Amino acid sequence: MNLLLHNIRLCPCDKAHANGSLELGGMPACWQACIKACSSGSESSSGLAAVRVNPIARAARWVASWAVPGLGMFNESYYIFSVGNIKPIWTEEYPSCWKEKQGCSEPFLHALNYSQVAGLISGMVTVGMFIDRIGRKWGSVTTAGIMFVAGALLTAAAGPSPRATFAFLIGAQALFGFGCGGEFPVAAASASERAESEAHLRGLRGRTTVLVFSMQAWGNILNLAVLLFFLAVFRQTSAPYNPTLLSLTWRLQYGLGLLPIMYMLYHRIFRLQESAMWKEQRRLRQQASVDRKAGEHAAGGKAQSKRSRDWQKLALLLRHYWHRLAGAALGWFAWDFYYYGNKLFQSEFISIIYPGASLVQQLEFNLLNSCVALWGYYLAAFTIDLPWMGRRRMQVMGFAWLLILFLACGLAFAPLTGSAAGLRGFQTLYFVSSFWAQFGPNATTFLVASELFPTEMRGVAHGFSAAVGKLGALSADIILGVVDDRMKFYLSAAAGGMGVLVTLLWVPELCTLDLAEGDLRWAALCRDDMEGYTGEAVNPANLSLWERMAGVGARYTADTLVLVMCV
């Protein structure tokens, strides 16, 4: 094995000998994994060359490596976005409630959306706080269990009147939203840390995380396909509709959604391994706690409580990372205002660009739009780790296109809706916006919030950012429900403009930065030794515009660069 350790910046626990050799035992887990991988690879390269790998089996393992961890995102999309897909069915099944508003006021029906968003926000914050303590595995088990219970309640929702049935659905939606909300920080932290812990994925951290998140697109596609399938089987493709068969249609689509949740729950309990980065950080925290208590005992001082230390670290995070929190959270707010506004009011948008569409035609249009969006997810996944693209540029580009396209729709609203040719142009613009939405902020907001913060605080920071994002969704539900159709497009464009501004100001490009470097910087901040860290995490190339203007990059010295290569 030929191993180059060039200009290494060592942790305090690392041990270097006079002859230049290093002890693996003192190294961070990610360095050990890389060195062992290099060693085993060079020693057995001749043997590996003789092994024939079944390409189909290898492709299946690769798909499973991101599809199985992404089942939470799949179910989030399958259930949460189903409300926008099922509304046309409920309108035909319960006309007295949805058309005549007998016993079902407009605010009451809007609560179907409010309850989802409220559950998402509370789940993101609550689970985000706890996964930094209980670990990524048991956090994911908790969210899967909640989603299973809530999915069963949605399937069985019933009541003596339409109002009672929808009240039941509102409560079940809130519970499912809580489980889905917790899935965001769990999935993002797990995917980023897994990519950082495995040598062959270290340069593909963005792709790994975005592919996990791309399962969201498949959830919506399958939900629409299931609804269309059962409507065809029950011959409910045109009026007159049978309320009993319509009810059976949406209940069956909820019930089938329980199958992937059951597998997800089994896999997470019995097969999922805990994040290696989180375990390493827990070990270091425990060792630091033992050392601190020993020092306090020797000095005769009073030991500091764990809660007090947690609050101190939260204050430290806000002091040194508030601008990153603002960039991640407000960028997510702008994105969710656009995205959930379009999803929750999907039937309204479709009625504008596809007037007179029947129940099945509306669902078919949604399915086509989701398939167009899927291409955006995959193009994002396979370009986001390339230096010429990265996270920041992709997010700015996506938001800018949403600003341009929806502003154009708003300005040309009258001619676009006034003729058949105009409507075709309107439909084209809407499809193009769906592509840029995925090849942009829908991929990056989820990823960026998982990379900007140290491992120890990643869960709570990601959960907070995602929760602020869902406030954008809640704002969209409230505001878009009271403005006219043209203004909906103007406000969506404004969200794109907001996303461009906050990304340019507060979001750094971390495409090539090792997350372990961020942890080294955090360790120095926790030791109150901010000037002591001069490594890559304060390299101006890895800082936001705001951080560069604030002088954070002035402490960077190039000779502390960490470079571990196998040759």
C-alpha cells in the first residue's frame, strides 16, 4: 500500500510518531475507514480483478442503497400530497360538503392542509432535537412507527356525517405529518453521514442525499397511478359517480401505502445500522464529559449539568452559525411557499391551465407533471457533486428560473388563458417550472441544511430549518387561499426571488469540504479556541458571502489542509 498523508491537521487525540507513521486508533473514524479501504484494496487488487460481479445484482444493490433509506420520503409524498390528488374525488363523493358547503365551511376544509403542516413542523423540531441524543437509527424507527399508526387511521377514517369523517381525517393527517416531519432531519443526517463514513461515497455526498430525497417523486407518481388504476377498475372515470366506489378508491390507496411503511419499519428495527459519524461523536462527547468531570473534581468545583451544557452549545450554534441557519431556513421557507402552494392548490392551478378537465383528466395531468419533475431530481443528483455546479449554484439557478417563469405567467395571464394556443403555452411553462423546481431548490434545500452544521448539532439545526420551511407552506395555504388566480403566480415568483437573495448572501458552497473539518472547527469553538482552528472549514472558498465579509476566512492557512489519498 502506498499512502500519502499530506499536510495533515490532526485532532488532539491523534498520535504521530517521529518516523512519520500514524496510529489508526487515535484517528477519526472517517480517516480510519479510508486508510483501511486503501490498504485492503491495494493488497487484494489482483484477487478482485478475478472476481466477476453480476451487473444486474450490482445495479440492484445500488438502487437499494438509496431507495430503502428513502422510503420515508416516499411515504411522505404518497400520503401528504395525496390530499391535493384526492380533493377532486372527495368533491364528487361528498358534494353537499365540498360543493354546497353544508356543515363544511371553507376554513374547516382548509384544516386538512393546516393539520398536515402543523404536524410536519412539530415533528421536524421535536424529532430533530432528539435524534442528536438517541441516534439516527432509533429516530428513524420512531418516525416509521408513527407513520404506520397514522396511515392505518387514514385508511379507516369514518364518521356519522361528512363533517365527522373529515374531522377524523384532519386528526390523522396531523399525526402522519408529525411522523413525516421527523423523517426530514433523520433522513438528511443519515444520508450525509453515511456518505461521509464510507470511502467510496465520500466524494458523492450530494448524490447520495439527493437520490434518497428523489423517492419523494416516486411517492407522488405511485399515488396518482394507484388512484387512476382503481378509478378505472371501478369504472369511475366519468359521471355519474358512485360514492361507495369513490370511497373505496381513496381508502385502498391509503391502505396500499401501509405496505412500504411496514417494510421500512422492519428494516429499521432489525437491519439498519447506526450512523458511524454519530457514534464517533457520541464517543468523543462521552470522553470529554469524563475528562471534564475529572478536572472539576480535582479542582473541587461543582459539576456542570448536561442540560446546562446543551443550552450552552445551542447558544454557541446561534452565535457562530446564525447566518447559516438563516440561509438554510429562509431558503427552505421560500421553496415550501412555492412548492406546497402549488401542491395543496394543485387542482386550482390545473383548472386554470386545463379548464373543464374531468376527474380522471386532472389526475392524469398531475401524473404527467410529476413524471416531468422526476427528470429534474435525477439530473440534480448526478450533477450536484460536480465542482462547476455544486449546491449553491444549483439552488440559485432553480430559484431564478421559478422567478422568471411564474413572473411571465403572471404578466401574460390574460393572453395565456384567453385562447387554446395560449393555454398550451401556459401548460408548457408549468411543466418547465416543475423541472427547474426539482433541478434546483427541492434537491438542495434538503441537502444544504444537512451539511452546514456540525454533526453534534445537525439534527436540531436541520429540524429547525425544515420547520421554518413548513411555515412557508402554511403561509402559502393561508395566503393563496384568499388571492385571485393571477396573484398566485406573482406570489410564487416572489418566493423564487427571495430564495435567490438568501442563497447568495448566507449559503456557502460545501461541495468539496469534508464534514469532519466542520466538526474540527466546532470542537475548537466548544473549547473557546476560535482562533486555534485555521483549516478548510474557514477557507474563503467554503464560506458564504456574509462570512467572507465578516472576516471568518482571515484565519485560514493553507498548510493545514487535510489530504488523504490512495495511490
